[in-house]
Amino acid sequence: MDIKWFIKRFEELSINELYSLLQLRARVFAVEQDCVYQDLDDKDQPAIHVMGYNNEQLVAYSRLLPPGVSYEDMSIGRVVSDTSVRRYGIGKELMNVSIRACYEHFGEAPIRISAQLYLKAFYEAYSFVAVTEPYIEDNILHIEMVRN
């Protein structure tokens, strides 16, 4: 599977790209995970948006936040892949692209995430280490993790 990656600031997104990323986030986080939460949180505007396309369809996405937006550290969030590409390693590719893009845009510094607890081992493979006990966020168990 040949994923084409695009990394853009909010103001560089086309209307169609914005629609596609919001649609993917809603399809997975709200519908698939049956989670009602406020997705539009005013953090998209300062973010760097990582988008992976397969045949012109958005299938992978993450949102990179500069230090001071969610945490003192820069962060990666809204990490999502479409059901059509799961089990093909696209999530791993997305994390590699996202980590590199964080360092390119925000410098070499710690990256902090709020990970769904069941994905703890996935993020540990990228040198993220748990720094909190599990907690409930949007009715789903999460854990805060940092990559130094």
C-alpha cells in the first residue's frame, strides 16, 4: 500500500482536506468508538496536520500541537487510521511521520501524548513511557506518556 503523506498548517488546508480529516475523526472516534466528545476544541488552528492518503482517500491522520497548547511539551493527538488500512502497518508509518514532523516543526524536545490505555504497548514501541496512572477521558481509559 502506497500512502502519500502531507504535512500542513491549518491555514494551508483546503476545505476538502479539512472536511476529510473531520470526517475521519468523527467516523472513528465518535461513531466506531461510540464516544461523544467535543472534537472541535480550538486546537486545530495552531496545529500541524499529518495526513496520509491512499488513492486520494484520507486513511491516516494525526494532529501535532506546539508546546503550550495542550501541555508544556509538544504533543501528538487525534492519531487515527481508517478501518480499511488497519493491519497494514499504516499506524506505525503514521507515528514515524508524526514524530519526525514534531521535531522538524518544534525542535528536539519531549513529546507528550494522552494515549488510550489499550494502545500503551503500541506507543512504547516508539519510546513513549507512561508518566501517569490510567485515568478516564471521554469515558475511555487513557494514560499520559512522554517520549524524551
